[in-house]
Amino acid sequence: MRPDPQKLLQWIKPNKPTEKELECLKLLQPGDYEIYTEKLNNFLLESKEVFLKLGVSSMLRSGDLVTGIYAPSGEMVAAWCGTYLHAVIGQLPIKYVAETWLKDPTVGCKDGDIFYCSDPLYGGIHNCDQIVVMPVFNEGELIAWTNAAVHQPETGACEPGGMPLTAKTRHDEGMLLSPIKIGENFRLREDLVEMCVNLMSRAPRMQAIDMRARLSAADRLRSRLVALAKEKGNDFVKGLFRRIIIEAEEGTRRRIREWNDGTYRAVTFMDIVGEKHRLVRNFLTLKKEGDTLTWDFTGTSPETDSPQHCMPHGLAANVAIHLMSYSFADLPVSAGIFGPMDWKVPEGCMFNPHFEAAQSNSAPSCHGAMTLGTICMSKLMFDSPQRELVAAAIGNTGVGVLISGVNQWGVPVADFLAFGLNTEGHGARSDMDGVDAFGFSHCPSGRAPDVEDIENEFQFLNLVAKLSRDSGGFGKFRGGSGTETIYAVNYVDYALYNSHVKGSKIRNCLGLFGGYPPPTLPGIEVKHTNLWEKMKRGDKDIPTGAVQLITERAIKGDYEISSIFKKVHVMENGDMWVVFSGGGGGYGDALERDPRAVIEDLKKQAISPWTAENVYRVVYDPKTLDLDEEETIAFRRKEREDRISRSLTWDEFQKEWSKLRPPEEVLEYYGSWPDGKKTREIIRM
Amino acid sequence: MGTKRQITEYLDIDLEKELWCCNRCGRELISARENYKKGCRVYVRKDLTTIYGSALKGPFTFAPDPEWAMLVEFYCPGCGVMVENEMLPPGHPVTYDIELDIDELKKKYLKAEKK
Ligand SMILES: [Zn+2]
């Protein structure tokens, strides 16, 4: 039977070591832990490369994927990250298979078996994320599991692209596989592969190829582990695995113990529910006591009839991206990190909905929570030896923009435009600016695909792909810039386009310690253009940026500025659209930014002259960009004085502020105002 | 530094006096057992084009929708440094973001100081 959400959440944590494992620890000689941990990491790196080279869909090719090694119990031992969230939840289907199918006479598990799954109710993230799992046997003994996971950009749902905004229940979301045995004797069963490919009739080629890519990666890893066990013995492998988990847990506890006891809170808001712009709240109370952390999401808005939900285990895995890439980045990526952590996610909130709820948009629905994790951890770590890891939030827009239809080669496709996805801005840090276009919010190592490569694969021209001016949050240290891309439908008569990008009304990315959040992201489309004519003529005024496109209007056509969030719609040949990836949050007071850094920002067009003057309050010669230090000091002093004179005392502020409230329509799905409690029942058909 | 401990970029806690203080000018803000924001000057930035510019006109721009969001800025009353800000829907309560266990903190650092 399907595991309940609390059980799945508990499965993220490590088990107690068995007597046998404790005994096996003694087989490790001095130096073995260091040597063989590194060896496992090399196995992972190799399997990742195999995966990357064999697959075809755009996130796979961007490296937004994971390969992982798990103990026979299912506990995470090591992973190539990649997508940290998939490493964490990779444990759950394995634990399910181990608990349910291992001894079932109709299923069982033997050497060469291949399991496959995608259903979040069995431990996945959302319908799109397909995971292959292989048991690793040596001399008849189960010594490990390996997996390989990546987002599949088509699921056979009610809209192209696997993440339908119109989904009301899980029954609108296409293929949802509980863990099944999809192959035996190291081979996929072609009847079951055909079933999956048939369900993905919008993009069958991608499904057929990527399934094999997953399997090849997991099997390469499996064969390396078998070789290791043959060389060192099964018990040595058991000891090594347990030692890795113990090291991670002890390291995590040691670090947490050093931090200041207290309660840290943060709130952020998302502006999409289903197909509408509506406000919902994410709230985190992070309690640090002794060597433990408790993550409490009470105060988060209730579930809705939209697909913007996530299961508690998925929420924890998404928040863990920060833990594994910042706070505990130097410790093994293993289950041990979760030993000292507990999670409270109230039933009925958007992070713990009824099992019938649609949740295909679970990953983007967690971006607010990811911001909250980063902000609370940064406030916790500032007064600690980990101050250098303090940062504002990553862009966290999750640039999910999808194109579908038939490409220029006559092949049906449905896939992400993964450039924006993999070029969000990093949060500014306590000692440096955020990295520009650093990667993907779920996968710091993700890389934007090559533009010519994707132009060859898809039916569009990529006119512009560059860092976006004024896109990082302003502050003493600037949030990393996001990017802007301009596309035009090419080769074919039409393509379908939709966008799950949030942040046209309010961003869910936050600055830190007075650093500003990054700007909102408008949606820009130009239809019935004369782009091809202009290109043929070799016109010199073809725009090289989004603001230029919209302000100069050198291209003729019907211009529309609306939300960046778009329902699936038809774009005709020559129609253009802009995609923004979000910049990161700023750190500290903008008036404390080194004026020379502001001039540098101007030179590389990271900011506009307007921002230099009005936000950073820097005085310079607009022709030579020479800084006037004295005037800048005076200009900034004046602004500080103005701040004090225009502001209110707390009591005066409260009196005015408490009278305000957003319009009722905006609060349709928010829950009770302002605390986000459930106000109605959701009836799902 | 004496008995002060830097807790954020702009805030210290004076452990003996149990007070939040500005890290830049030393101004004493409020009891360390309270939300430090109550000891700050507060400014509600309703027109967000004053930060995000007005390159685009209309309902969708680079600035949040004013019906959805305002920036609440917290300044040190002594030197005017921006201690923190919050992007909030109009009227949404301000967050009590850092609630330290002051007794634990005193135990941890005052004891170490005396040694
Ligand atoms: Zn001050």
C-alpha cells in the first residue's frame, strides 16, 4: 500500500546502524575512508558523464540530473549533484521497493532487475521526475542500490510539458508510476518501455532515449560497485557506507551545536495559483536548539484546486538544496545530514495536500520555501564560523518555459527552454556579489545548453541571450544578474509556448540585511513581426536586449506587455517572446556599496545610470564615468538624513500599516488574512 | 567590543545590557528580548518604481504591483543605515525574524569572556 506522507518524511532520515554494520566499520584501515569515499565520487562522476552523453532532453543535457549510491536499507550514501533534491528523495522509492517488493513472491528482486518510478506519492518530487533504480548484488548478497534521475519534460498530461497549470487533480497529470520492475537480466522490458513511450506521444523520442540514458548511468555505477566489492569484500563496503553516513551526521551536529540557540522566521509570497495571479504565503519558523534544527512550515497557505502543491518529503528535499550546497557543503552528500533535523508540515497546507491533489508544479511551488531556508539559515549562521556562507536568496523563479509542437525535422517535441532555467542569479553574500547567471535553483552545477545546439533541436531562433541589466537585487553586495533571452518561431508555421515563471506581481526571492529583493519580471511578446525581412536586409537596428526591444520598437508588430506567466498558446512563424531568469537577492544597505564597484557595474552594464544615481546614490561624470568621491559621500549622507526624517516610529507605523489589506480577489486562495489558515474545503472530482 | 556580539550585518547585542544596538553607530535600539524592528525607524515604500525604475509603463513592469507588495524599510534612528527590509503585501504583519535565546547566549559568551 502507498506509504503515508509522514512515513515518507521520516524515510529521509538515517537509520540506526545495525550490529553488523558497526562490526564492519572496524574493517576500515586508516586512510581507507578518505580513499574509498573519493573512489565512490569518481564512480558517480563517471556515471553522470555516461548519463549526460546518452540523453536528449534539455534538462538532461544541462546536467540537471543525479546519479546516486544507496545502502541496502535505502539510505543515501553518496550522490553526484546535480539535483540535490533528487538525491534526497531517491531514498524513498528504494525504501519502498525494499520494504514492499523485495520479498513479494510476484515481484521479488534479483541481480539484473531494473525498477522505475515517477509518482510523488511513492517518494518522487512530481510526475515529471523519472527515476531508475537498480539493486547491486555481489556473491548473491544485496550490497547497495544505484539510481539515476532526471526531469522528463513530457508526461502525457492534459497540457504539453508535463506541468499542466489547468490540472485540478493528479488524474490530469499524465503518467504516474509507482515503483515497478521494468526490466530483468540487465535489460529493459520492451513491452513496458512501449507503454511509457506510447503515453508520451507528444515527445516519444525523448522518452525512449532518456529511459535508456537513465538505465545506462545507473548500471555503470552498479558495475563499479560490484568491482569494488569483489576487490575489498561486501563487509568492507557495508562499513564504508555506514562510516560515510556517521561522518555526515556527526559533522552536521557538531556544526549546529556551535550556532546560537534561537528561533528564526521568514515569510515569502508566491503570485500564481493554477492559471491565475493570486497571492499565497509560505512561512517558516526555524528553531535551533542544541544540535538540532526544526523546520516548521505552519502559517503556509492552504491547498487549492491547482497543481501548485508539494508533498512534505519533496518540500524537505527542496529546502535541503541549500543545506547541501552551502551550510554543510563540505560534508558527504548522505542521509546523515538529516539525522539532526525534524520537519513540521501541517496537513492541508500547500506542502501537505490531500493525495488526490495535483502536484505537477511541486518543484516551482517550493521556490518560496527555498528562499525561506536560505534566509533563516543565513541569519542563524552570521554569528558563527560559517559567516562566509551567509547569503541572500537565489533568484528562485524556476524559469519553466516550454515549447512544443513539431520541430523543423518533423519530430514531435515538448521540452524546456533550458537556458533561462540554468542561468538564475545567485544571492549576494556577506563578502561578495552573487554569481551572475550561476545555474539552476535546484541544481547549482546546471549549465545553460549551447544556443546553437538547441536551435538545431527546436523550431526557434535564439535572437538574444545575455545578462539582464538591473536584474540582481541591489545592496552593499549585489545579487547575481539573471539573464534575458529573445526567441522567434523559426522554420515551422507555428509552435506552442507556455511559461510557469513566477514573479510578475511579487517576487519570492528575498534580499538579506537591508539588501533589496530583485525586480519583478514582465512578460513580453511581439506578434506578426517583420523580423525575417529586417534580418534579410541586414538592418542594424535589430534589438540586442529586452528593454531596447520594447522601448525602441524597431521591429514592427503587435506588442504585448503582460505577465511572464503564460498559459499554453500558439505562436506563429516570426512571433517573438522574451524570457527573463530571475536575479538573486541583494545583501546589505545599497548606500554602503563601494562607489567604485558601482562604477564597475555601470561599465559592464550590470546596472543602469538611473540605478547608480537613485539607488546607490553615486555621483560621477556620465561621459567619462569618473567617480566624484566627495560628492558621493555628501549625496549619501543626505539620503541617510532623509531616511530618518521621512520614516515613522514603530507605533506610528503600526497605526497606519494595520489599516491596509490587499484586494479581496488577490486573496482568493490565500486562506485567512493574514495568517493563511484554511478557510474552505477543496472538493476534487 | 566589550560584551557586544555582532548578530547581523548591522546589529549587535549588548549581552550585559540585553540590548540590540546598531553595529555602525552604536545606538541602543531596544531590548534584546524584543523584535529589533520595533526599535528602528520604519518607512513604507509604496511606490516601488523609486527602486526598480520605470523603464516600462503599464500594469506589468520591473516593479512589484503596489496592490500586492510594498517595501517596509527599517533604519537605525542614529545613523540611518538600513538594518533590514521586508517585501510584504500591504498590511501583512512584520516578521519577528530573529528571536535569540538570550539566557543561552549570555551563558555561552559572558562566561567565556570572564575566563
Ligand atoms: Zn546606526
